[in-house]
Amino acid sequence: MEIEIFKKDDRELRFLVRGVSVPLVNALRRIFISEMPSMSVDYLKFYKNNSPVFDEIIAHRVGLIPLNNASEIYITPEQCGCKEGCEKCSVTLYLEKAGPCTVYSRDLVSGDPDIYPMLEDIPITKLGEGQELKFDAVARIGTAEDHAKWQIANAGYKYVPRIDLNLDKCDVCEECIPKCPKDIFYKEKNQIKIKDINECTMCRACEEACEQGVIKISYENDSFIFFVESYENMNVNDLVSKALDMLSSKLDNLKSLVENI
């Protein structure tokens, strides 16, 4: 296996991996988008809401506000025997605002200083004169298998593209250059050349534009460009490390089950 990193910061990682199969990279993708635990608001208790927005819509918006990840601090409701929610498996965020104003995610006051909205400027609703909004928001640990509000990251992959140019047949008509949506072709010294092959989406617009059949688009069967984007809940380094640990644990469990057959 070979890995080449294209881009890396606190929120995003983009890399090329060679020598792997589709089932492996797809298993990793599924862990990122649906199996990693995170903290999100599960339900709201409204005490007053005469805003223009229905309770259900406000609850939906608040549920999608990313909270900092606390899967190492709290346990899931399934692991906790309280059944009603306690300080081990849940945390309550409070909000009380009166208009006229715009209510933002930063107006949520957490009962635990370690749990807070990662983005402060997410609008929840607007309140006019005489309008009020007051509720408790109960957050807990969950995964995106139960609801999308617990999704902690976005992840995906594509095959590494391959572009074959038969320069002996090419008359440098340049028809392929404007047709490419990623603008990867250019002309230099009376030849068609490629800027960055990894930007190719394999749409084959260049193939259709080239009447001489100079361009052939294909892909490498065992090489993929993978990307991971955190939803601010967790640093991408920690995100990748945890996902790989989960994948390794799944493979160890599968190996154990097969050996016991």
C-alpha cells in the first residue's frame, strides 16, 4: 500500500492510496459518515415559542448545530442504565431570548462547559417585538446510522483517472481544451498536455470532442483519491485515527468469527 497526501489541515484531508480494493475504501468511507459517535441535540423541551417558526423546525435546526465531540467523556444511552438521561449520558443546553433579535447558536448555554456549539453564528430564528423563545435542548451521544444530525464528517473517494493521449494522431485542434470542465488540458509547443490528472472527473467530454480518437479516458483499478472533511466536531487527525481504529477492530472481529467457524 502507498499513500500520498495532497491536502491536509485541521478540517480536511485529501490523499491518494494505491494497492487497495473498493471494499476496503468503501468500508472506511462508511465508518466516517455513519458509524463514528458524536454529541448532538436529540430533543427539545419548549417552554415558550411565539416566534414565526414552528417548534418542529426549530428543533430540527438546533439538532443540526455541530457540538464539540464528547464521545470520550459521555457514554451512550444504551450503555447507561438510567433510561431517563443523566449526567453520564446527556447534557442540557438552555436558551432564553426575547425580541427583537436574531437567535444564534452562540445563545445556547450549556450545562457542561466542555460541551458547546462549534460554530457560533448559525441562525436559529428571528424574533420580533414581543416574541420570545425559551427551551431546553438535551444532547446525547449517537451515530448517523440513527440520524444525520450525528454525522461527524463527510467522506468519499474516486478512482485515480488515467488519460492516454495518442500524440501521433493529434492534429492539435484544441477542441478538448474548452470542453474539459476542470480545465486540465493546455497547449504547449504545439502539443496537448495535462496539468493535473487527479482533477479529472472522467466525464469523457474530451473524448467526445476529439474526432480523431486521440484521447482515451480510463482509471486504475487499485488506486483511489480519498477525501475526509470534518464538520468541526473533531480535528481531522483525530478523526482519521479513530476511524482506522474502528476499521481495524471490525477486521479483527471478522477474523475471529471466521476462525471459529
